[in-house]
Amino acid sequence: MIGRALSDSPAGYGAVTRAFHGAIAALVLWQFAMVLAYRLLGEHNATLNAIYGVAPHGPVGLLVLLLVIPRAVWAFANRKRRPSYSAGLAGRLARAAHVLIYALLVLVPTVAVVRQYGKGKGWDVFGIRLFEPTGVTNDALVAIADATHSPMSWTLLALIGGHAAAAALHGLVWKDRVVGRMFGRRARALDAAAR
């Protein structure tokens, strides 16, 4: 019973998938909220700097990466039990969007870590030394990261917006059970039928 509650099934996502989804969504929303707040209020806003000091952009991005990797492994391990995509174009688009979101959730923070390393200053995250300062700036690494991090981030935000819009359509317009797979109670009858 507990194993079924943790694992995915054709009727809905289990507790582990839902926890990963919620945690990563919260962290990514935090990232974008803080970036937008800085753009609106400026980087010298004392209140914003105090809030941001609790969970800075770099460490939160690294945490996203550290959660996405086990989430992807979990998704792969549950691939035969997960709810299926709709047939036709809509299902193919949903699958492609999910693959792109996963890819960007890995690439965006990875590029940022590469940039941090390329700056040669070392990096401590939440008091843990991730890499030592080299004292040497690798301009090529920094330039590539600078050129790709932001566009990939905004692409990720657009995909997330599309993902949320599709969920709203499913829940509010089409009133099907797609949103319930992630957020609703898993129907025991559906779980039993899926076995």
C-alpha cells in the first residue's frame, strides 16, 4: 500500500513524483520572482537584498539541478507505470514540452555552474566548498555561459507558462482528469484497474 502511494501508476503520480514536482516548481518560481523583482526594484533595494540573502540565485539554481537529477531517475524508474500521454498531436506536444522542460532544468543551472567555475573565484554554497578558486578566468567558458544562461532561462519560463496554461485548460475548460494525476487524490478504483 505504501509502495503504491509512493510510486506512479497509470491513474496518477505518486507521492515522490509530486514532491519533486512541487519542490522544483517552488524553487524555479522563486528564481524567476527574484530576477523580476530585481529588474523592477533595482539591485540596491535593501529589503529585496535581505530576502534574497536567505536563498540566493546561484545556490537555489544548484539545488534545482540536484533535485532534477533524482527526479529524472525516478521518472525513468517509473516509466512503465506513469500516466500515459493523450493520443495524437496533443500528446506528442505534451511529451515534447516535458522533455524540453527537463532538459532546460538541467542545462540552465549547469551552464551557471560552468560560468562560476570559469570566473576562477571558487564557489561556496551554503557553507560547502564546491570548487577551489583557480585564480584564472576562463573567458571562453564565461562568455558561452553568459550568452546561453539567460535565453535558456526565459525559454524555460515560456515552457512553464505553456505547461501551466495547458493544465488550466485541462482542469477548467475540458474538465478531464489530467490535472488530477498530479494534484488530485488518486482514485483507488483507477489504481486497482491499472494493476
